[in-house]
Amino acid sequence: MSLQATTWQTVGPFFRIGCHWLNQDNLVGEGVSGERVTIQGRVMDGDGAPVPDAMIEIWQANAQGRYAHPEDTQSKLLEPGFTGYGRIPTDGDGVFRFTTIKPGPVPGPDRKDQAPHILVSVFMRGLLTRLITRIYFPDDPHNATDYVLNLVEPERRSTLIGKRVAGRPGMLEWNVVLQGPDETVFFELGL
Amino acid sequence: MNRIAGYRPLYPGTQPELLHSPYVSSSKRAPTKPLVRMPFTLSEVTGPSIKPEQVQPKASDLTRQHSGEPIGERIIVSGRVLDENARPMANTLVEIWQANAAGRYHHNVDQHNAPLDPNFTGCGQAVTNERGEYRFVTIRPGEYPWRNHYNAWRAAHIHFSVLGPSFATRLITQMYFPGDQLLPYDPIFNCTADEKARNRLISVFDWETTIPEQALGYRFNLILRGREETPMEEK
């Protein structure tokens, strides 16, 4: 039997009433190991204006590089205090902020490990489907050989890499730019 | 290690284009550069789940979240979450939100001058059972005006959000009602080229789930992307 996947529709302007109960901007539970990092950024539209009615969702592995999911059968340690899931709305200035740990490397499609990365879904009024993107970490030596980063034109890769914030150790800036010369790279799943 | 089994490609035309000019908000928010196609990796075939105890049983009855009963026509909205291979998607989170019977959202941005209902917030959650079934009791939402174009009205709808078994299966959509005269004029409903795919967003009136002297039943199934067959282990 073969069905067709349901058509997406926009989340619209009022999703907060239905989605806020699951908001989670601190992914780090008690006793979780790894390097703490706070990622902050802004969602900006085609006019460069902040988007106050957006939401992002986060999915990532733990510091060992293991996903809290039955399909990840690696022998790496799971940590009960870390599910890897976050849901964060933007505020009135289009800003989102969440605290997590830098994930460990996970297997890639080329038998090499992928560079540490965080998956991001972006939702908002005006988007008829979600947008899919990734956050990578600055100066990580694995970035140069990461399979997915290497699918992207070199001049656009920087849109996927968080930037250190001067005077704020443990903080990265990473923005979602919907249009224009600095447009964030968004992915489509499946070759 | 084994190669990762990905998900079946989406049928052309069955999903909206990102830029759909009749829906004005998409013009400044839809990306202009082509999406970068990438293979499925372990990151995308895993994904979040929630524990069933995170969702209270009463969260699926939107008519009993306050001290009094909401105004409007009670309805039962139920259905199954399946994948494209018709496998039931058990233990997955289904979230809904909607306007009240007068067409007003319980949200400070909604300035439509229809009344708020102190007994209706308009949001609910449910977790599917082993057969992939969910069920909500709610109020039939009203149509409402919006400022997309002159005399623009949204067809009555309920927003649905489903996590599914992996990052790849995430789905957010809207359910509509059969016979709604506004459907041909609603640019959001019409953002998908394929007419059959679009029409599957319209729920089906259902005697079987209708409760005598209590509430009409509507059926709405949600189909998530289906898995490709597991590839052979690489030699």
C-alpha cells in the first residue's frame, strides 16, 4: 500500500497558543557532560527586519555523539539528562537564545564522522513549509571534511557556522537570514 | 556500519512551493536561493520524542479546560497517523491549535473584533496509540478575516503539528472542513499545486465517530514521509 505524505501548511501567526507548552531553551539537564554553549541569533526577513513570530526547533546528539533515539545503536554513552530536543520562539526583536552542549561527532554518509552540528527547523507565518538548516561550530577541525558542509558552495558555508562573541566565552552567534546576499543555507532532505 | 535507509522522495506538486505570491507574507520570508539537497544521515533519521506522561489525558478535550463550557458546536476530530507505507505511527505527539467558534484566537496578536471565549483556549495535545490513532474533542472553529488582500477570509481550519518518529518526518499542516465555501478563495489552502493532495487536507464527516446528541465526528488522517527499504550492507 502506498500513501502520499500530507501537504504542509504554514504554522501561521498564532502557533504560540498551541506550541508554547513544549518550549525548551535549556537542553542541559542535571549531570550532563560536555562543553556548555549558548547560541543566540536573530531571524531576519527580506527587508532585514527582525521576525518576531518565528520558532525554531533543535535536534542534536549528546557530547559523546549519540542521539537519544532507538535508531542510534552506537555503543556511546546515553545521558538521561539530555534528550537533544529544544523548541524556542523568537522574541519581539526576532531574537532566539538557547543553551546546550557541543555535540560529539556522529557517523556520516561517507563512513567518516560528521563535524559536530545541530539540526534546526525554522517555522513562521509566511513559510509554507519548515526550513531545515544546521549549526556548525567555529574552528572545529572536522568542518573541513564534513560531508554536508562540502555540498554547499564555499562562499555560503559561513552561514552555517556559529561565530564567537567577543568577551562572551561559551556564546555563539548564529542568525537565520531568509533572503539576500547573506541568505542562510537551507537544505532539502533526500538526494 | 550499515548505510542509512532514507525516506521516499516526495511526490512532485504535493507540497507547497516556498514562494506562493497570492500568500503575501511568503514574499519577504521564502528563501530565494535553491535549497541544497543532502542525503539522509543518522542526524535526520533520528529525532525527538516525548514521554506519553508529558501529555495529560484531558489535554485532548478542548471543551473541558476551563470552569465552564465553551460556546459553539462540539465536534470530535479523530484519525490516524500513518506513514506512506501505511504503517501506524504509534506514540507520536499530535498538537492542535485553532480559533474559537467566533473566529478569534486566544492570542494577543489577533485583533479581530469577534469575542474571545473565556472557556476556550483552543489548543490541545494527544499521543497516538499503538494503531496510530488520536482523538480530540473540540469546538468547530469559525472562519475569520485577515489582511492578505481585500475581503480576505480564512476557511475554517485547525492547525496540526506532528513530531513523528524522526527529524525527517516532522509535519505541520491545517485541517479543513467539507463543504466550506471559502476554500476556493483561501490562498493558504491553495498553495499546493496538486489538487488531490490539497483536497486531502479536508476532513471527512463521519457517522461512526459522531456521538448521538453530543457531537459530530470528523476524520482526518495524517501521512508522514515513508521510509525507503533498508539498503543492503555495504560490502
